[in-house]
Amino acid sequence: MEIGYNKLNITPTQPVHIAGYNRKELSKGVLDPIEINSLVIKENNKTIIFSILDSIIIEDCVILPVKKAIFENFGIPFEQIIIGCIHTHSAPAYFKPFFENVYIDQELQKSLIQSFIKSISKALASLEDASLTMETTQIEGLYGNRNVKDGCVDKSINVLHFMNSHSKNEICSFIQMSCHPTILNGSNFKLSADLLGWIRQKYQTKTQVPCMIVNGFCGDVSTRFYRELKGEDELERVSSSIIQQMNDLNPLDVLFNDLKCTSFEKSYQYNGQSDPFVQKEIPHLKEKIQNSQNDVEKAIASQLLYNLEFKASKGEMVLKLYSHIIKLGNILFISLPGDITAALGKRIVDHFKDYKVIILGYCENYSNYFVCKEDYSKYFETYISRLSKGNADDFIQHVINQADDLLK
């Protein structure tokens, strides 16, 4: 196996608009770096690329030109290039989230294409013989299901270590976890990769090894019920506590002798004007707003109503959902295109008990929230989902079926 890695700092030097929380003011300084991290894995003449941006979302307007350039320059097919983000709500507004009205600087967005190409190209140029180890641990008392404190959640942190086969020096580490990076809220105007960026930075400092991090299935997972402080103080507390708990990483038996991959696209139609939940809930929310004497309750209902009416105003939409499935020995990487709730992610992990499953959320064109049938209509996530009831379940089952076929 060969490994290539690149870390590229792309932090803007001038104030920029921030995507997340509908902030109108420009950024005021930098809390931590905004990065692109690219990892290349090559085995038996097959090459897989992971390239992850510090951003709230990512879209095809950047993804497709990057993949086209990498294919033309290096001959690597689109389906072997996974491009994603970590979902921080405090990075530059490279893209416009569906429910936000934020200004997008087209030049800033366009610069991302060259930055991705540069990072991936440098990673491909740095290939060296490598071996792999993997460790895991459970994080307790810092984050969980944000709707029901003891609800479904994945609190595991998985760490892959890539070492030079000859010198045994570590080339890079690769961390996967599942938690919304939303410790910083709309009152923050400093650019930041938030919780995942701070964990990445602290783990690098601790190990003296370059580190990249990816987010998993955290659609309904956050620090909501565990917060003690605010802003930067809470970010320091939580990230430091997670790093401390990572002192107890447990080694896993991993193999990396076989690299296989597949990918697929599946489309779903959505129309808020005819969706049963939207049409039933709009009059209910209007009545609630009219009759409520509680200002907080009224504000929440107003925001939910806005989301539903906004979806309805868009008429028919087609979501093209894309997933990559990569088998590397007994490790299974699966990319998913949005906010995957914990129950849906758990279905995938539980199905492949003989494999170490690494879910990479927020990859490919961002498609908002994936909510299972059991939770549909219960919580906030449904109000900002562009999938009808049952669509998310169908897509996740399709992922499982495609992975089963790959593993035969």
C-alpha cells in the first residue's frame, strides 16, 4: 500500500462572509486555520482520494471541476475521488446553504477549485510505501443525541495511523467522529473549524504528526445537553476533554491487503407543495403562533414555519444522492451526502459487524437532512429535510445493498 497526504491552509486574509446562522456581518479575525486535507490511498494499482474542506457544506459547482481536472491530469476516475467537508458553521461562505440568505463571493468559491486541485496533486506526488494501524475509543459526557439526551448516538472516535513501511515514522493520522461542530454560535464572527478543527489541531500538537478529521453520522448529535461554558471557553473545554479521553485508544485488528470500490447515484423527487407533512404542519404552526403566549415558543414555531413555507415555495425538486463505498481489507469507508441521523448511520454500522466501518458524512453535493421513518415529523431535522418520509430509509438500504454486492 502507498499513502500520500497534504494539508493546505486556505484561511482568507481579508474579512469574508460566514455560512451558518444567517450572519450578515463579515468575519472579524481568525480563531483557527481553515484547511483542505487530502489523503491518497493506492493499493494494487487502484487509487482512492479523500479530500476534506473546512466548510458547512460543499456542492457540485466545485466538486465536479476538481474531479474533472484530477481525471484529466492523473487518470483517476470520478468515482474514486471523495470530496467532502466537516460541517463547521464558522467557515467562509463558499456555498449558500439552502435555508440561508448569505452572500457568496464567487471569486472565493472559484479559488476553492484550484486549492483542491493543488492539495490533491501534492498528495499524489508524495506517495510512499505505508502500513496502517487503527484505534478506537468511546467519548463520554461531552456530546450526544440533541433531541433526546439518552437517544441514539455514536460516541466512538476512530483513528487510523499511516506509517512509512521502512522508517516506521507516521505519515499522518485520520480521525473520524460524529458530532455537530456547533459550539460556536451566531454570535461568533471569527473564522473557525469549530470542534473538529480544535480536536485536529490539539491531536497534531500532541502527536507531532499531521492530522485530518472527518465527520460521520451526526445529523441529530451535538453538545446541546452537555454544555457548561460558552464560545471559545466551551470549545477549549470540550476539545481538551476529548483529547484526554483519546489517551485510552484501543487497538483494532485491521487488514489492508485488498482495495475495492464502488459508487452509485440515486434520485428522489420532493415537492413541498404536495408533501403531506408540510401541508399538514403549516396550518398547525400558524395556529400555534397565533395562540401562544410564550415568546420563545412563538419564535421557534415561526422559524419552523419559515422552513416549511420556503420548501413549499420551491415547488418540485430532484435530489441526486451519491455514495462511495470503499473496502480496504476489513475497513469499510462509506460516504454519505448530508446530515445523516444517528439511527440511520447505526443501521449501516450494525449491518457490517465483521468490518470496521468509517462513515464519511457531508461528502459530495450537500443534500440536507436524512431522517428515518420512525423519527420523521418528530424533531427539527424533518423541517429542514428535502426528502419525503421513507426516502432516507430507502437510500440507506440501497447503500447497504451496494456494499453487500461489493463484499461478495
